[in-house]
Amino acid sequence: MSGKESIHPADTVVPVLEGRGLRVARSGFSILEIDLILIAEGEVLSLVGPNGAGKTTLLVALCLLTKSLEGQIFFRGEKVGGGMSVDAYRRRIAMVFQEPLLFDTTVFANVASGLNFRKTKKSMTKRIVDENLERFGIAHLRDRSARTLSGGEAQRVSLARAFAIAPDILFLDEPFSALDPPTRESLISDFEAILGESRTTTIFATHDRMEALRLSDRIAVMNNGKTLQIGYPEEVMNHPLNEFIASFVGVETILRGRVAHAQEGEIVVSVGSEQIEAIGDNKPGEQVILCIRPENVTLLDGSSDAQTSARNHFPGVIKRITPLGLHYRLEMDCGFPLVAYVTKHSLEHMSLSADKKIAASFKATAVHVLKAKG
């Protein structure tokens, strides 16, 4: 997440951008239906969701780059197309796409293009361009042809061009997804610092939840052209509103069960032959869905008498181990399927391997409870 203090539209008198009743249809089918979306001054809002969720369509709609848009857009409380012209609005925003769209000229000329369109004085243009070339670490490419740039260099030029016009709102459509991992990490690190320093209001689309967590003040989960949940990263990650959101934001264990006991905000849920304790106000007999994040599961040697303060403690057997970069993903059978993440050190220290007996534990507060439909 960005280093900025979290911002919520309710904290501002007038949001910098507001979309009401946004609808986009193609060939008679609705591909975007957003009743209301608000973006606060200085916040970073990420749009996350699978391919085809409507993220790019929403960005294009908010930029007023689609003719089939229905609805209203307000910029600082003023209706775009009413009190404010569409051209005036577009001059206040910038958009960067997944594939850099650069002119066949030098890096300097590309970064200067937006300023030239705005008829900025040459002396000021030179100063602003030089500042942004330095800001994105591409000053040494100043006189290079855009055709000779690598993917990462080209995307840095695209971002520098966008920042050069000091946009009120920056729109980004999967800006890092086409880059190789080292280049991507380097650019995201620089971009994170630049956002923290500039406090540029930013809306960006991504399918990478870790990218969204790192950069965002708020996250909007999308699917089928609709926003399913909008909230602070911790809220969306730990308290998803439904099973689809849970699975998309990294909840690896999703279990269906029935409430066996309930007392004073605590419930016991029967899942197969096991019982799991959780926090909730559900009633006995109610069907529920339990969501458990893998990082909230602790492993203990199944052959030891190690103690834990966690309310849920289950013996199990490791079924599969999968490497995931810095961590390993363990799939276990504990009378129900359970997934945990461990470090390489833990894997080696505990001699973890497939078919090994293990004990898994997690706190009752680590279980997010959803009501099952039907």
C-alpha cells in the first residue's frame, strides 16, 4: 500500500471525480453498469478483477473516450458536458495504457508532447520535461529515438509524459503487466515513491492483487461490468462480501458448513466431521461459508505436543507443496481441505514434505463468515 494516509470520499466535501449511472452496451449487451463511483482528492483507487471484468471499460468511460456511454460524470462538483466542456475535462486528465503509445521521435519530444499541445512556453516545457526525465530515471535517454527503447524504458516515458502535464487525475490501464519481473519491480518501486511525493489522484486497473495492495488507498473489486465491493485494502482482503471476492483476493480456503452452536457472538460450525470456531452472529442451523487466508494458518509438528493459543487446532496430512517465489503453498487434509503458506526456512526447519503428518491451527478471529445462499 502507498505510504500516504488512507483517504475516503466521505472525508472530502466534494469528490474530485464522481460517476453516476454509468452504462455501456455493445451489440445490445450491457458490459458496464456502475450506479455510483467516487474518487477523493489525492487517493489511489485500484480496479481489480479477472480479464473481462470491465476494468478497462470503466477507465475509458471515466475518461469519456467511448461514444456509447450513458450516465453523468462530475469533476470537482461540475457536470462534464454541462457546466464544464468535455475538452476542458480531458485537458485535466491523463491516461497510460498497458502498451506504451509513443510518437516516432525522441524521448524528450514524447514527454514534451502534452505540454506542446497546451502551448506551454518553450523554457517552461524544457524545465518540466527535464524534471520528469530525472523523476523517472530516464534523463540519459533524452535524445534517444522512442523506437529503440525497451518495454520498461518506453513505459517510463509514457508515465513521464503523463506526469509532465500535472494531471488532476491519472488513469492507468494495467501499466506494469507486460513487463518482465525485475523491470516491473523497479518501475513499481519508483512509481510508488512518485505517487507518495506528488499525491496525484490515480485510478488504475490491474488483475494483480499484490500490486493493488501495495499502491492503493482503496480497492474496487469488479466482475461482469459491476463493482462488487469498494473499500480499504485490509477491509476487502479480510472481509470480502461474497465467495467470488474472497477467492479473487487470495482466500485459499473456502469451506461450507452449518452452525452447530452459537453464543454471545461466537459460533461453532460443523464442516464434515470437524467443528470450526469463528466469530459471528449466525444462528444454529444456518448454512455458512468460512473464509480462511493462508497467511493466518500456523503449522506445528504433528508428532509433537506443541501448544497453541489458537481456538482451532487440527491434525492433518500434507497433500501437496508448491513453490510461490518467497513462500511455499501447502495443501493439507485436516478432515477438510486447508491451505497455508510457509517460508523456505520453515519448510526446511520442519522437514515438511508430501504425506507428512502435521498440525494446523488458526484463530477464531481469522475466520471470515459469510451467509450461504440457497
